[in-house]
Amino acid sequence: MTGRPLKPGETKIWHHVSKTVSPRRRPKGKGSAKPLPTREDFANMLRIPAGDVPGTKPLPQSLDVNQDKRVRRGRVDIEAKIDLHDMTQDKARPALHRAIMRASNRNKSCLLVVTGKGLRGDGVLRRNFPLWIAEPTVRPLIASYAPAHLKHGGTGAWYVFLKR
């Protein structure tokens, strides 16, 4: 608003318009406005996996900032590798579990799992990988997991960081 007085024609229009408008109703009670979401609320909204299995606690996808930096830059020391290409789901799942157990028994800290991208980037192995490593048989052995760097397979591979 400029603060200038209304002209006679504008005053007539203003009175006509003000008769058609009613004040907004406010909800009664204390604290009627919704509280603003916190940072944790936004973080939880963004980190819900698409194919989460109800009743299982998901694995963390990262341990700390330094590890995230190394993963993003591809500076991960891969101590073991398994390639699940050309395997069916029935063969790939037990093979993955065996590889995780073998790497854990040999005190390896990082396992590279190559699932492949699949058809149009949505492969069955790639899609089921987070579910398979969240199963109770191997879950206690895994500290975290992350998508692999481009030089290690990109979106068709995963790093699995094992507990010591």
C-alpha cells in the first residue's frame, strides 16, 4: 500500500468489494498453527527406501563423513568382490550371503557386489540387493553399504562395509 487517500471512484469500488469478502476463520484453541518440520523430519522423509520390508530395521547407508567422501571419490580399498551377473534371484541371494560370510570370516572390511544395472536401469538383482543384505542371517555382519563409484561399476555395483 502506498498510504495515499482513495479517490471517490476508488472508494465506491472498495466498499463494493469489501462487502463480498468475509474474514478467515481461525481454528479455536491454543497453538492453532502447525509447528514447522524439523531437520530430522526432512531427513526421515528423504531416506525412506522404496521397497522397504515392514518389520525390519534398515541398515545405515553410511558410517561417517570421511567414509562418504572416500566412497564418492572412488577411494575405497576393495578387499573382496562378487559378481552376480547372469545369475537368477534364486542363485544370487545365497551366493551373496556366502560371499558376505566368507569376507567377514577372513576379516575383510569392504566387499564389492556387482549386480548389474538390469534392463533400463531397473534390474531385479539391483532392486533386491538392499532387501537381501537386511536379512537376519547377514545383517549383523554388515556395518553399512553404498552405491559404487563409476570406476568400480557405478549404479550396477555396491560397496558393502563389514563390521570388524
